[in-house]
Amino acid sequence: MDILQTLQALNACHGPAGDEAQVAAELKKLAAPYVDDCAIDTLGNLICHKKGSGPKVMFAAHMDSIGFIVTHIDEKGFLRFGQLGGLPANDLPGTPVRFKNGTRGTVAQEGRKSSGEEPKARKVDDLYLDIGAQDRGEAEKLVQIGDTAVYDTPSYCSGQRLFSPYMDNRISCVVLLMALERLKESPNDLYFVFTVQEELGLRGARTAAYGIDPDYGIAVDVTVAGDTPEAAHGYSSAAGKGAAIKVMDSSVICHPAVVARMEVLAGAQGITCQRDIIRSGGTDAGAIHQTRRGVYTGGISIPCRYTHSPMEMVDCRDVEACAALVAAFAQDSGLSR
């Protein structure tokens, strides 16, 4: 599986939180050859089942992205918007965006002067979308209140590094597909779940885990790479140093037995790994581990620079390592009910 091409295919879909159907359809097409059945539940989660007689193991990668939702169109045709997930105000001005119907535009900020005068302190509420409309009437022919937009930036490789919007979390969807491609037979009952609305509060993972009732739950997501200049010491992983085995984030303390088992599997199979601790931010693991009577829960993370910005970065070697670790855990005959 070509990582960049698959990522580009997923990013070509419109898939902000709450409207992930296009992404689910593309993922279903890609996953179907490797599983016994695929189903989409009421909330929109894509659940791919590879049957086995052993413990139920659920892998979850959210397919939604952060985005913009139009809340007001003014008389000049400019669009005010609300946030779908955490939009970083400092990174947004000048970012190209696209709507589901193909309308394109850019993010702009109030108060920016042509003289080069510095604008006031940046907040999301001070930003707007410009789609080139002359007035409200022209804008409303293209966009309606409640329509959503996403980043319209490119994806490309530079050496071993991948640059793209929405690595969070389309790259983890690619990891699950790569793991499925590697699997032959497994003693375990496997559920590869592409979840919805993670960016709005882990909503899809909560309902999917309740329905599946897994013995083990593994959230596959990006994690903040702490290797950039002057990065705070709130993040433990670095790009290029392998699969990041989650220990904790603000949503979960991973089960020690799951962390230990992943490290054993990585060592036995020569998979480069590191530990993942972040002080803020969470993943689908936060919802999964509290399901019903509780679930043995862990996380496999891809270190990612510039998360939630219009251009994120990961290392291809980390992506490969994460896919290998997912496949190793899926085929582990040592898991118990």
C-alpha cells in the first residue's frame, strides 16, 4: 500500500466531524478485501470485522477531521464560522479551504492593514472565510448556513517525511489498512473501527465500543512530537524514533499489562518503539477504557509535528512501525479473555 497515495485519497474526501460518510465509503472500499464484513452503525462508525475465536480486540482510528461550520453570511458576502474541533487561530490566516460542494476560499483576519501594521491579538472569533463573493446574495448561491469546510492544502513527501493536512487522524486510518494488509490468520476476534466525531469528544468510539464490548481496545492516533525547537517538555515522543506506545494522556492511563505486552511484542519482532506521554489532549482510548465493566486499553501513536495546523508532518518509518505493531498485537496468541 502506498502511504502517500492512500492518504491523498482519504483527504480528497469531505470528512469534518459529523459528516464523515465520504471518508467511510473510501475506507470501506479499501478495507473490504481483508475482512469478513463491514458495517456502518447509526452514528456513522465504520466497523470492519475479521472473525476469530479468541478475545475481541478493537482497534480504533478516528476518521473525522477538525473543520469550519458557517454561522453567518454578512452583506458583503464574508462568512463567519464556528469550530468543529480545535482550530488553531495563529495558524489559520491565509489557509485555503474547500466546501463539500467544491466551493473554495481562504481564511482571513479582521484588522489586517495593507500597510503591514500588525493586527490585534488573534482569536478564532476574529477570523472569517472569503469565498470571493461580491455580496450576500452571491455567497448564498454557493454556501448556506451550516455548511462545512476543511483545509485545502496539499500532501507530499520530502525524504522520509510526509507533509499533509489531517494527519490527525487520516494517517492512523492508513496504519490500520496497512496492518490489515499484513494479516493472514489471527487467533483473535478482530474489529478495525474507523470512528466518527473524535474531535468533538470521542463520541463515535463510545458507541462503537459499547456495541462491540471488546476485551481489548487499542486507540491508534497521532501524538504531539516533542522534538521541535523550544518545544515544551509536555510530550515524550520524537519523529523518526518508531511507534509510540501510549502510557497516558489527559483522557486515559493505559493498562500496564497492555503497555508491557506491546513492548514485549515490539522487542520480539524488532519493531522500533518509544513511549508516549502527553500532558494534554486525548484519544479514543479515553472512551473505550470506560466501556461497560472496563476494557484492557492501550494506544499506538504516530509522532506528529504541528498537529491541527493546515500542514502536519510525520515520518514514514514511524508509520510503518505502527502498522507492524498493530499487526503484531492483532495476531498475539497470548491475549486472554
